[in-house]
Amino acid sequence: MPSKYLSTSIKNFQFFPKSSIYDDDARLRISEFNRHIATLYFIVRTKKARFLPKTFKVGEDYLFRGDIEVDGRTLPIQFNCVDMLFQSPEIQKHFTTQNEFIEYSMGAWKDPSHPHLTSSQKYAAMACVDVDQSTGNKILVKCPVKCSITKEHNGEMSLSPYQLINLANADYPAPLEILYIGKSNDDTWHRIYNHNKWGLIEEHRDETEELLVYFLEIDKSTIHNQNFNDLQMILRDESELSIEDATVATEAALINYFIKEKKFNDHHVGSDITKSDTIVNKVKSRGYTDLVVECKLEGSFGIIGTPSSGFSRKHVVHHKL
């Protein structure tokens, strides 16, 4: 008998600490992606990462080096502010290489008493972490390259420990536990900002823990599995389901898979989702025989899960309908 699979997966994601959704710089983080492209979200609990600001120094290779503490363990970290700035499409419109960008920016800084200093030597002498203004939650870097390219001549860069760990592409050294799964087909950032479950979720977090919000974009396709004269044919094409309906189905499957206790999520927990109105009306009624959802996240914060599902970079959910 021919099979017709609805296959959904995570195409892209980004995450922020809950605090960064409400701080003074939150407006700088709002984007088309976390408002309208990402239609699914996770609220994740983990051990808090904290900077040790006094450990950070900069070398002549433009790298800052220092330590971040996570769950009692010290994690050495390094980062390059110049590289972060050069990733901007606007910067790359004007400079072909990062070295060209550096030489132009540092050329604005001249010291008559040391005329032969290289750009990297000038940078190492001028760049620093402002220890007095830095905290465990953020470090404030004074970067002369940024200062030379902004109209306001403001060289300050505020960075979070999660941002730098993510850039380092090292697995986060504490479990990333999914507490809540939700969706929004309107404005996901706005949905998170005004979420009615924050109070309850905060009650289940202690001072050593952090809440992270994952914004997830899903991809969808239809897989046809048919036999022709004993030859198996597998065809994949774009699913006719709307992204809204595919999101609803994906949310139901992931809640049912990850969440085993009705603490924050209520619907689809501990039930047979193949008989739910959500799946019957939006998936099964369109001739689908199977629902397959793949949750695979790359990067430092991609190993997620719950105690019941286990913690892994890849989770696959398959339901016969």
C-alpha cells in the first residue's frame, strides 16, 4: 500500500537568554527571523554561565582570552571582536578582506612617539575589557576598530557568555533541558515577550540556572513511498500543508515526545496524538499515512532533550497515522 509521509525538520534556529529579551538592548535583537520566520519555540533550562571578567586579556593576534564558569567548572574561551565586526554585510560591501578592514580602521590611530607600531600592536595596546563595567552576565569590551568605524566613535561591545560559547563551537558543558514547547503563527518574539507561563516557569528555576529561548524555523516536505513492479520508489516534494498547519503538527509531536508531565505544557502530553483533532484534521485528512519530525540542532547549544528523551543533537519522532 502506498505511503504518504509528512516530514518536518528544524531548518534554522537561534537562541537568547530570557533576560536579553527584556534588557535595554533587546530591540537590537528583534529580527524578521525571530518574529515571523521562526514559528516554533522551546524554553530551555540549563546551568548559568558566568564571565570571570578579570581573567580576560588581549594579545597581538586580536584575540581576547579568558574564562567562563559553568556549573563550577572553568571553561577557557577566546574571541575576536574584529572578526565579529567583519561579518557584517555592510562592512563587507566596503572591504574585500578582514586584513584590509583592520588596516583601514587602525590607520586612524597614530602615536607619534611610536610611529612603527603595527596594527596588531596598536590594537593590543588599546583594546581591553572594562572590568569595572563588566559583570558575570556580560563583558564590556572597548574595541578601537569599532570606535573608528562608528559615527559616534563608540568602541564599546557588550557580549554575553552564551554568545561567546556559541561562537567557540564547543558543546555546552551542562544539560539543556526543554521545559516548554510552543508555537506562534503571528509574531513569535511578541508571543515570548508576553508569555503567560513565565511566572510558573520561573518558580522552577533556582539562582544557579538560566532560561534560554530557542526560536526555530521548520521545513516541511511530503515523501511518497510506492512500489512499481516490485521496485520501491521514494519521491520527495514540497508539502501542500501550510507552514501554520505543519507547525501545529510539529509542535504536537515534539510535546508528546519530550514532555511527559503536565507541568507547563498541557495539550498532547501523555496522549495518543494520532487521534487528536490537531493531527486528524490537519494531517490525516489530507491523506498522510505517517508523520515524521526530526529535531536536529547544530552548534554548541544543539545537544538538548529531557530526562525521558535523553540529551542528543538529533531526535526523530515517527507516528503511524
